[in-house]
Amino acid sequence: MTNYYEKEFETMPRAILERLQLERLQTLAGYVYEKCDFYRKKMDESGIKPADIKRLSDLKKLPFTTKQDLRDNYPYGMFSASMSDIVRVHASSGTTGKLTVAGYTQNDIDIWSTVMARSLAAGGCSRSSIINVAYGYGLFTGGLGAHYGSEQLGALTIPASSGNTKRQLQMFKDFKVTTLCCTPSYALYLADEMEKEGYKISDFNLEQGLFGAEPWSEEMRLQIQDKLGLKAYNIYGLSEIIGPGVSMECECQCGSHIWEDHFLPEIIDPETLEPLGYGKQGELVFTTISKTGMPLIRYRTRDLCSLIDEPCKCGRTHVCMTRIIGRSDDMLIIGGVNVFPSQIESALFTMKEIEPHYQIIVDRVNNLDKIEIQVEIKDELFSDEVKNLQNLKSQLEKNVSSAISIGVKIHFVSRGTIERSQGKAVRVIDKRRI
Ligand code: ADP
Ligand code: ZN
């Protein structure tokens, strides 16, 4: 049976959901026009007034918002609410540059807690879950986002944060943790330590994990499930929109439901900025239609994915998005060919000998781009015949090369060589930029 948190909203018939979205969009357009100088100016420049939003499709008349706009208006210039109504700020982890700030009113914190509670419920959690939040606490939205959602759901919440891994494993066992929330790379790190410390899956009560904050592949999911003995779910979000809980997989795991009564999604062509239809891959764009602190209109996430035009078996009516294949700004251009680290990851992990730790090193030698991938393999393979190791290497080089349409060199390293991450992993070292 499907486990909902707010069944009425999660299963709302499309026609009613769309009416609610339109009402909220109209209110939002009026609100930001009145409260936020940035949006009033932008809307005036494009000759649009709040009253011009008559149907949902009028969304495309509104201007886009970019990460650069947030930077230009650092720190508080994008807020619509008055400063005395802002109760919290977060800032993006700055993976791709200077900090961007997000401000929340109490209304926004409540919405966030609710969408996170929905997300936890979609992953099978309930009041009787014991949830270990191992996302970092602080300016990064992962920790506090999951924390408030877990409490809102009524579950037992352990504010572990990331790090102190041995103690976390002890808590898994002693506190009978059922649910793990962290980045997929930290989940693998925990799995490594678990093995080193001599724990077995049966020492724990883990049922599910909600993993996100960085791209990860289907193949990585299988590795995590296998090593930790839980069902691994994909959760997505970004601080500019609210934090984790913008979208979440349900038990069907055929994409992640976007909580559409709060976040209006679009997919656009990042070059022409034209909206694309269902099934077409492009840049994900969100309009927050219920937030009051720092609502954003048509925010360009730079994350690439597509929307799925099929009703989900779980009964939720909110549209699903596919996995993020990468950000438009972590796409590598190697010898003129576009490559996403996630394509490499999928090709690597189809072979069972490979450990789920890798690093991509790009360099330019004599004006030619070269790509080398360091991959960890199981230790026993090093004592194997050289011939077998060579075969494995060439097979892997073939698999990856054909997945990305350019030649790669694989370099095997022993377990533990590649630096582990307790937050977001750094997969690519691009020496051309150094
Ligand atoms: P940043 O990493 O830009 O400093 P955030 O900490 O807010 O900012 O992270 C949000 C970004 O993390 C998203 O825009 C997306 O690129 C990535 N992300 C979050 N969840 C997922 C996920 N489940 N799959 C892939 N990428 C994700
Ligand atoms: Zn579903």
C-alpha cells in the first residue's frame, strides 16, 4: 500500500492541481512585482504585468532568473519578504563558484518541512522510523532540510551530520537506525568503514536510504543497496528553490515526483531558451509558487533531465523527472565531444569487479585532450594473473569508450586510493583549467 504524507495533495486530480497552480502563480506574480525591485524591473523591461498571467501557459511570458542574478544581488537583494519576516538563511555549497544565499520565512520553513515529510513517506518512512541524518548540518541545506522533515513526519530524528563515521556505525547498531539520509558518496564511505570495522548487514536494521545532493547512476544504486542492505531512493533539490525535497522517488522508482503544488517545473533548451515537451532532455527550470521569503520565477537550475509523461502507479499525480545526467556546467568537452561524468559512471559500474570509487582526469598533451580514469578494483584482483587484469582493463576501456564515443585510458588502483568524500564527491580533475 502506498505510504502518503498528504494524500489529498499528492494525489490531487490534474485539473484541480492545475487550477491551484494557476491561482498560486497569479498571486506570486503580483507579490514579487510589488515586493521585489529586481522582479518589478525585469517584468517592466519585458512589458509584462501580473494581470497578464491568465492561464498556466502564460508562465513563459515571465522572465528567467539565473544564478548570476542571485550573485549580482548578493546577499539579500532577491528577497521579497521584509527582512523582519526572514527567519533563516542558507547558502549553496558553492560547488561552481561564489556563495548564493537563500532566505526563508516561517511559511517557507513549514513548506520545506512538509515536502521533506512527503519525500520521506514516499520512501516508505513513517512515525516509527529512526532516521539518521548524515547530510552536513550548517549553511548547506541537506542536514537541516532532512532534519525538519523527519520531525514533521513524527519520526525519531538523529542529527548525526556527516563525519565521525565510526560513531555513526555504532549508532546504526545501538539506536536501531532504519533510515539513512546522506549523499551517495558518503553512503559508500559508510559501507567501506562498515566492512573495515567488521560489521555485517545483519547487525543493522536499515530499511531505506534517501540519497541526493549530487548526481549518481542506477549502477551506483545497486552497489549501495548491496553493500548497506537497504532500498536506495533518489532525492533531489537545490537551495535556491528550497533545499532537498523538491522531488523524490516513490516505491515505483520510475523517476522522481516533483511536488508540483509548490514548484512549477519546465524543461527548456539551454541554447534557445524555448520550452521543450515531455521526454525531451534539457535544462530544468523551476518557479516557486508558494514561498514568500525568496520566491523565484523561472529559475534556471542548469541541471539536465527530462519530464516523464506517464501517470505513476503509486497514485501520485505530480509529474516525474528523470535522473539528473549532470549540470550544464559540469559537462566536459573532450576533443570536441560532450561528455558527462555520469555516462562514464554508468559504463564503469556494469562490471562487478569494479569498486564504486573513481576519478576522471582530463589533460591536454601536445594539443590533444586525453582522458584517464582511475578506478578502484577489488584487492584480490591484483594478485591475479597479469593477463586477466589486462583483459579486464581492455574490456572496461572498450565499454567506457563506446559509451562516450572517445578513447579512454583506465588505470587500476587499489582500494582506498581515491579520496573519499563525506559530502559531495569531486569526480573530475580537469588539468586543462589549472
Ligand atoms: P551547489 O552544489 O550548486 O552549491 P546545492 O548545495 O544547493 O548547491 O546543491 C544543489 C545541486 O545539487 C542541484 O542543482 C544539483 O546539481 C545537485 N543535486 C541535488 N540533488 C541531486 C540528485 N538527486 N541527483 C543529481 N544531482 C543532484
Ligand atoms: Zn509514484
